[in-house]
Amino acid sequence: MTTTTQHAEGNGSYLSINNIEVIYDRVILVLKGVSLEVPKGKIVALLGANGAGKSTTLKSISNLLGAERGDVTKGDIVFKGTRVDQLTPNELVKRGVIQVMEGRHCFAHLTLEENLLTGAYTRSISRAELKHSLERVYHYFPRLKQRRETQAGYTSGGEQQMCAIGRALMAKPEMILLDEPSMGLAPQIVEEIFEIVKDLNQSEQVSFLLAEQNTMVALRYADFGYILENGRVVMEGDAKELASNEDVKEFYLGLSSAGRKSFRDVKHYRRRKRWLS
């Protein structure tokens, strides 16, 4: 058994990303020694501005980098004690890890229910089991049941995001990688979706690693958080502690104990740079 595997099993993490480096087109270094852990049954938030490397981190885990001419050139990724960074995306789904892509990516010409059914294609199950899985999704997303015969292209952004998460749920995952679930959605819909994520986590014990620019909302629902900047983890900690951290509030939320500030006004942001420690 490798040291990495022992570490992943010893700390109870379902998912362990260990010092990975990602290069695009063999020359562009995007991730620089990123390490993070996702324990079983927890919600972990991956935070940072646009371009920080959040989506690349998720695609590294789900093995979708190849389609974008990207490669994990250093480090390893371990799920339930086994290295998975050499698996195909399809094999990883069968292991229980599935990604919900940024931008939802529903099949516009299919109905919402037909979209959901495509999520079960990796499972060899009976018609009765398929129906049960569908009703399970509708339990968490009653709005999808109401509109199940509507073509996805004619539904709202919030309904498409629910459909994308529901489709992932049809694969019966143990872990969902959720990329920018709040993007382009009204605040009320964002809250509704995060409430469903929390419900799925607590009721089904589905672990979540979610990449999100909306730091305030993500930290309210997550158990733990990592902050990325320029392809590196610059801060990590318990979600509640991060949410109350003055540096985080000042730099990422535009807030401080002295009142609201713009990012341009922040002169002295003191980061704990792990790669220098």
C-alpha cells in the first residue's frame, strides 16, 4: 500500500488530492501543487475568483482535462483508498464520483424527465429500480416533477440546474463535484438549490466538493473550505471560521469591521501562503 493511500484511508477522506500540478497545451501551468481533502458525508467548498483554478481542479478529479488538452503532470488523486487519476470519466462515474459541469449542459431537445433518465445509463438496473430512482429525484426536486414533460430548452436556468444535479443523482453517486451552481441564477433560486444540496448531503450522505465564486453562500452551507488564488491554495479552514475571518471578509466579500470596501481599496491582504511555509 502506498503512503498516499495510507494517508487517504487514515484521515477518513473519501477524496484526497495530493500536490497536483496541471498543465494545458504542455506549456501553461494552471494548478501549482494543489492539495485538499473531502471527508465522507461532508460538503467542502472550493472558493476563489474567476480564473483561480476551481473548475480545473474539479476536471482534474473527474478526468475531463483531456478534452481541453490539459494533463495532471504531478501528484495524484485518491478516492476511497485507490488512485483514480488514470481512470476514464466513465469508469470514475461507476466508482461513484460524478461532476455537474458549470453552465448546466442539459440536452435542450429532450424533456426534463428524459434528461434525468440519461443519468442512469451507467447502471444496469431494472425498470422498477429506474422508476424508484426517478421518484427519489422528484422527492428532492418537486419542481422537476411538475415540469417533467417540458423540453429542457424551454425551462428556466434554475430548473436546468436542478435537472443537472438530478441527472447526476440518477447515477447513484457517493460524491458530486458541483461546478459554480449559483452562476447566473437569482438569489432566491441559489438559496433553494443550496438547501437541496444540504438536504441530499444529510439525508443521502452524498459528499460534495463544490466550486463557487459566491463565497458568502458557499461558506454558509459547507463544512470546510479552501480558497484558491492563481492555481494555489492560499487559505483553508472550517467554513464558519473562514466566514468570520477578517482577511476573507475584506478581500473576498468586500467587507471589513470598518464597513464595506471595494477590492481596489484593500491594500494589505495578509495571506497564509502554505507553499512558503
